Amino acid sequence: MPELPEVETIARQLDAALAGGRLRAVEIRDARLRLASLARLNGCRIAQVRRYGKQLVLELIPPRRRRVALWLCVHLRMTGRLLWYPGRGDPAELRRARAVLTLDRGTLVFRDTRRFGTLTLRETLAEVLPAGVEPLSAALDAARLTKLLANSPTPLKTWLLRQDRLVGIGNIYASEICFAARLDPRRPAGGLSNGERARLLRAIRRVLTAAIRHCGTTFSDFQDSLGRTGGYVRYLKVYGRAGQPCRACGTPVERFVQQQRSTFRCPRCQPG
DNA sequence: ACCCTCCTGTCA
DNA sequence: TGACAGGAGGGT
């Protein structure tokens, strides 16, 4: 489900709701989730909630002596949700929860139909930080992007999905970014001209920033921490629009498969 | 670069 | 019934 804009939306909401709160209990209901040293979480204060790549990270301060922070990381993968209830929580959601975090001020429910999501506890920030560059950080400028792309034979859309160079871009925004940059997703990533790379960088920033502004995209079942859907779905130009007219030129949008995943492209706006 | 796998649900 | 779904790790 969630890519950078969706995870960012949840992180901002949860930071506002949870920061300063205290964990009273952490209950793992799905045995597939294995979380070491659960007991250490009880009584921890939540310093902040942040997004790193596609992960949601709760920075926890243990009570009393050991003041070294712990990092509780949630990766929602395809269908994960973190739902926040200021009170006890919706009983229907609680029944289907993979995990329930009880705070002094409310209940955080981890739901995840396909159960691909993960929950991990890290001891240091270094273990939390992703290898790739945050695409909306100052670290990603033209020079850095050029270096990252250098000589890569990988098709551009496939390249955008790899989390070891840029983090946070998934299948929806990879197609949308290629469209916004007017680049064929099958072009070798390392073969772009200076002008094309500049377009790509602008597209990455523009698409992700706009998607965050609209609280992400709900294509099928994304919900934020308050159970709301993402408004950017109205602004999708190509994703999920196979056969429908391109919003820019009217040419039917085409769908094809790269790496066993759907890619959408306007043949006229993104010539090969 | 391709293949498969983890899991469950929905749609044509 | 089979295709497909916003992710990612593994194998070849």
C-alpha cells in the first residue's frame, strides 16, 4: 500500500497524536510478528514519530535509568494500516489487529490483511536509517542524482523502485514521475541527457510533494491513521488508467509489465 | 533481468 | 477460476 507520501501522512498524524505519550502495553496478536524483548517497551515515552524511507519509526525513551533511545519500526508493505484511536479503539478493528499498542492517551492498532508488514525493534539510529537518499531532502540535488544514475542500464521505472539509491518511491509514483518527466519508463536510467535528468529531478520533487499535500493516494485500500483515504488519487495522470485518454493529449494510456509489476505510460507524452 | 515467495481479498 | 494488488527479499 503505502509509498513515501502515504507513510509521511501517517507519520505526521501520529507524531502530532503520540509524541509525549507513554506506552502502557504492547500486544502481539499475530504470531508471525516476532518482536524481541517486548517487555522493554512498557513504560517507554514516545519522543517522536518519523518516516525513514517507507518505514514508520517511533523513537522511544525507556523509563528511568537506561535513557538510551529505542526505535520501533513499522513497515506497512502492501496492506498495512496504523489506526489511531484517542480512546479504546474500534472493536472491529481490534479483532483484526496484528498488534495493539496501548498508550496513556489512546490506542494504536496495526492492521494488515496480507500480513506482509513488519515490526522491528532497533537499538541505534544507524540501524534505522535507510541506505538510499531521501528524494525530498537537500541531499538529492542534480549532482547527486547524476552520480546515482551513472551508467545504470536498468530501465528508469525499475531504477526508481530500488530503495538502495532513492528511498520511498513505489509502483504508483514511479509511473507518475516518469509521466511528469515525459520519459519512457523503459529508457536505461543511465542514458538520460542533462536536460532529461533535470526533468526527472523536478518530477520527483513535484509529484511527491503534491502527493504529500493531498495526504497520499488511495488506489484500493490505503487509509491514514484516522481511517481517511488519500486525495491524490484525483491527480493521477497514468497509474491505473490503462485505455483511458491521457489527461494531457488524449492518447490512450498503455499498461505493460516490468519486473512483474504494472507500468503505465502515455505513448505520446513519453515517447520511446 | 528474470523468476518465485510471503498472504488475503477483490474483480472480471 | 485466474489475474491482479501500493513491497521486498531471495534465488538463478
